Amino acid sequence: MNRSIRAVLRAGFTGLGLALLFLFPHMAWAHASLVDSNPAANEVLNEPPTSVEMTFSEQLQPAFLSVQVRGTDGSRVDTGDAALSPGDAAVVTASLKSSIPDGVYTITWRVLSADGHPIQGVIPFQIGTAGEMPSGTGAAAPSPLARPDLVAVRWLLYAGLSLLFGLLCFRLYVWRSHNESDNPWLKAGVARLQALIWTGFAITAAAVLVSLPLQVSWDAGVPVARAFSPALIGEALQFTTAGKVWFVQVMILLLLSVLLLYVFDYSQPERKRLLWSHAAVILILGVMLAKAFTGHAAAAPIPALTITADFVHLVAASFWIGAIAAMILYLPSATRQLPAAESGRIRNETMRRFAGWGMTAAAALLATGIYTALMYLPSLDALVTTGYGYTLLGKTALLIVMLAFAAYQFRLVRRPAGHEQNGAAGRWELSVGILVLLLAALLTHLSPTVEAETGAEGGPFRQTAAAGSYTVELAVDPARVGSNSFQVWFRDKGGEPVAGIQQVTLTLTPEAGGGQSQEIVIPGQAAQPFKASELLAASGTWTVRVHALTGSLDSIDADFELPVAGP
């Protein structure tokens, strides 16, 4: 295949990826969000409830579950038995003490979503009509999304795996000169190869070992020093996906450490060392596969597909970046004792052998990257309205830069003097690859939806506001772009429905883009709630002004800030 055909194919892959990313419809999931609660946020109850219940958008993990219900004096009125519902892991229940007095209460909750990210929030409610209701909607609020220590550890894990996996695969499938002990001109590079592979193993093992206490600190909401508690570590190992994955990775790394000893035992026959090398590659793939069971993929509607895509994406990136590292850090040492012409010939041959593998890895990266982008991003707006979108664009841009460097490298090695110039381009390609790994680590701690960035609930909205001597309650379902149902209740200071309302007007104004207001007029009726349907055309925050006219010509006015999620 000549250079022009390769260039066309590479450009085609890149163009196809970008076209699919921007033109195809999207499906999405993200960190869990609160979609309903009983009592509802800001609800006024006539009688004290016996329990509280919260429903989330996805199944939760049972570890580090916390629900506390407190009065205005700070005393707890829950019984401390918060748990997932036996029939539905997306529902959390907690019993309350008997004979709770009238007053204002708050439900403070913290749960662990299926993708391993903790979320928390506060739901205020009131029993009776005395006291002043605190503000709040009960919306799910994610914990800090990009803790530097967790991002750094994930970056180290990716870097270690790239060095370990890439070097072993380069030696087995690209280099094709396995028996270094029988090739005197290769002996100079043997020590460097072993040192690099063991360095990759050490970085990977250190990142895995440190990841569990840091993850426990994040999941449980405690300082890192407390995260080493045997009780918390035990809870994570038993009840969280991250804990179980960590255990599997540690066991695999213990086996891998033994295999690597045999891989570099040159007293063994070459056939056996090759067998150990292939087994080591399989174990490293096991570490990567285990990692794919955590993060966004774990919360997917079809986990098998997204976990597979995440796994293939990591394998392709690790091979590509690791093989580049091998050609920069190992290949010069291995050929240093040869004449310059012979050394250049061997390097160029190796680069040409790598070209096929590299194009396969690039295609796998693009295909799995497109697939996960289509699945994670809720809309095109998310690319420029969320931290996840900006980071994804940055990662995509860097991958395109890597492809450009790879094309330049391949073009050079096709020339007789190409070996004299390809070192600098390779180093730049490796540097960009390291930045790609950093952005990949950051993506695992960012939510791809607008809700996590803006505080939007991403589910039914319900809130009560004071309007002079009246209260107004507004409910909007599903509070997303598209058709929505609106319900409005009006109550007097005694909590009774206001009778004789002649007309209700809802004025909807989008905050962003200078959009025009939409008006809904609901005629008077005998029974509440007042109901209407309306199409909301844009995501973001909308101001909803509720205006009602009573039979005695009194006006009731209240304003609400309605967060509207993407489609």
C-alpha cells in the first residue's frame, strides 16, 4: 500500500470519526441523579411520615450509604437503618422515629452511583405549617469531580500499563528478534529493556495499591488518613465494584511479578521464555479488563458493550504509546554498537513493521472513542457546556496530532535518510501521548451531562415558594428538553387549597441565548392542581413566573428557577 493510499485512509478514519461524533444522535448516562423523593423537596406535610424514600436514575452500590434526617435543633429523627430497597437498588429508604413533632426537617443523603462516583444532596421538608422552610430542591450534587490525587493515580496507572504492555508487545510482535542472548549486538539493550519493563510494572503496581484508599476516601467522604481504616477498606472490598476490581488486579499483579522473572531468565530455553512472555501479556490484559469494569461503562444500559469498548480503547492506547516509548527509549540502546547505516536500516525496518500495528491501534482508538462519545454525550451542546466535553475535545485534538506525527514518521522512514530525522518526531509523539493519558484519566472523573456541571436535577422538578400569605408549589416532569407537564398548587397560610382562582398564567423564560418567553394560560377550575403541557426547546436554567388571580381579585405571584436537562 503506497503512501497516498495510507494518507487517504488515515484522513478517512479521522473525518469519519468527527462526522459521526457531530452528526449521529446520542444516548447518555452519567452519575446517578435523584429523580423523586417522599417527602418531596420543600413539601409541607400535615402528618409526620414513618419513613423517607429516594429514587435515583440508576442502581446504586450498597457501600458508604448515608441518610440523616435532622430537625432545626440538629437532633436526628431517623433510626439509622438507611438501606437500598430489597426489590430495587435504585431506591433508598430510611425509617423515622415515632411521634416526630411539627417543624422543619432536612434529609442529608450521600450515595455511591453504579459508576463509582459519590453524590450527595439535601432535601428539606416541613411537618405542619409553623416555621420557615429552608431553600433547596434536593437535587443530586456530585462530590468533587476531579480530585487531583485520584486523577494523578489514574494517570500513573495508564502510564505504567502503557510502558509495561507496550514494551512487551513491541518485543514480541514488532521487534521479532527475541533471543537477545544469542545476538551480541543486542546485548547492550537487554538491561535497558528489563529496566523499562520493570519500571512499568512498578508504576502500575504502585498506582493500583494506592488507588483503593484514595477511592475509599472519596466514596466515604472522609480524609485520606481515615481511609486506611480496616472497617472502611473491608466495606469497599465487600460492597463496591472498585474494591472487588482492586482485589482482582492485586492478585493478577502478584502472578505477573513471578512471570516477569521467568521472562528475563536467560538460562531458560527461548521457547519457554516466549511462552512466559505471552502469558505475561495475557495477565496485563486482565488488569486492563478489570479496570474497564469501573467508571462510566459500569453504569451503561448494555454494560458488556461499553466495557468491551473501554477495554479495547485502553489496550490500543497502551500499545501505541508503549511501542513509541520502546522505539525512543529502547531501540537506540539495542542498535548503538552497530554502524550508523546498519543501525538506521534496522530502525526503519522496525518502524515499517510497526506501521501496520499502529494503524490497527489507531483504528481501534477511533472506533471505540466514537462509540463511547456517542453513548456518553447527551447532546452536541455537551461538548461546549461541560468539563467532560471540553476534555474530550482536547483529547481528540491530541490524538489527531499523534496521528500527524505518526504519518510524518512513516513518511520519513520510507526515505533512505529517514533515520537521521525521525527521533525528534518520535519524542514529540510520545510527549503528546502522555498528555492524552492525562486527559483520559481526567475524563473518568468528569460527568458527560450538563446536570453535573450546572446542578440540574435531570429528573422531575418540584418546589414550593412563598407568595405573601400564600404558598405556591410547582411540579415539572420530566424537566428535560421536549414536552413537559406542569402542575401548580396554591395554598393559604393554613395549608388549605385556595378556592376560587379565576386564572393561572405561567411565563417561561430561558436564561441562555436571549430566547423569547413562552406563556401558558390555564383557566380557573374547581380542583387543584392546575395542569398544562408545554414544549421546552433548550436546556439550561429557565425562570418560571407563576401568576394567579383569586375570586377576591388578589394576585398570587411566585418565581421559580427551573433546571432543564438535555434530551
